[in-house]
Amino acid sequence: MTKIIIVDDHQLFREGVKRILDFEDTFDVVAEGDDGKDVIQLYEEYNPDVVLMDINMPQKNGVEATAELLEKYADAKVIMLSIHDDESYVSHALKSGALGYMLKEMDADEIVEAIKIVASGGSYLHPKVTKNLVAEYRRLSERENKGSFHQTEIRRPFHLLTKRECEVLQLLTDGQSNRAIGETLYISEKTVKNHVSSILQKMNVNDRTQAVVTAIKNGWVEVR
């Protein structure tokens, strides 16, 4: 059973997330809080597997609370919740030690998937966030190359992945969700999930974000 704490200053949002998680037999929402200042007390009392933490709260924000929690409990697993998808928010969240970054616009399946990934030791970034991080990578590369970005020839990893898996990997890099990938390739969302699982296994990475980073470093995908 995965024990979860939800910390968010909006009660209606907390209740909505709790209702979604209550449908999962392996999830148990053991406590709720409305500010980052309460996180350490809740963590010590309930010993959760995952903490869902709002990034913006009135007294102590999620970034500060996460850093403080991890300083005391280094194994704590935090997923940041936010309405913001720009790189600066994501960067601060990850630097604080958060293992995940979820947008509040996410649907139920995505929320469940993110928690399962982080609970099992992986990391999770919303596809839209991944797209923005790729854009930031391109911007920094252009600056380092004095205004021009020239990507070396794309070498699709056909030695490792099937043609279809290479297509899925490119769309992951483009920041598309499983549902959007399915619509683009005219396949079911379940089939997309199977392809993603196969990609992660073959690339020996824990999550889609690591897959994208590895693919960019190896020149297996187009940064566009």
C-alpha cells in the first residue's frame, strides 16, 4: 500500500485529488495539510511513501518545505503540484529535491501514473514541462554557440529500438502525452504505454524524462 500525504492550501483541490486516489486500491491518503510549514510534522506522524506538495502556499512554499524536509529525511519522495509549466518553477522544484513535477491540469490517469513512478523510485515530469525543458536546452545551446544552434545529424537508435519505438521517443521529446502520441500515430493509449515501457527497459532508464535526456545527448531525436 502506497501511503500518500497531500499538502495544498486549496481544500477543493485536495478533495478532488483524494477522490481520484481513493479509486486506486494500492493508494492510501493518510493525511492532508494546507501549508508547507506542516510537512515535517505530518511526515513524522504518518511516514508516507509519497508527498504531494503544492508549490505556492501562503506561509511556507513547496520549494522551501521540500528542501527542509529532505534535509531532515533524505529518502522522502516529493512530487510538486503547480499551475505553472515554465522552466524557472520546474528548476527550483527539482533543485529543492522534488522527484516529480505535476501540473494541476493533469487528468486522473496521469496523476496515478506519476505517483506510481515516483513511489517505485523514479522521477516524473509532466510532458508539457519536458517540452519546456527541451526548449531551454536549445536556448542555452544557442547562447553557447553565439546565437546559432546546429544539431548534428540525427542517428535513430534502430540498433536498440524498433521503428515505432523511435517514433514514440521523438514524440516524448516533443512533450506529447501518451494520449496525444496515440492520436498522432493512430494507436491506442494502452499501446503507447506499452511502447514507453519497452523504451525505458531497452534504454535502461527509470522514466520518460531520463529517456528524453539520454536521447538528446546521444543525438537520437530532433530538438525542435
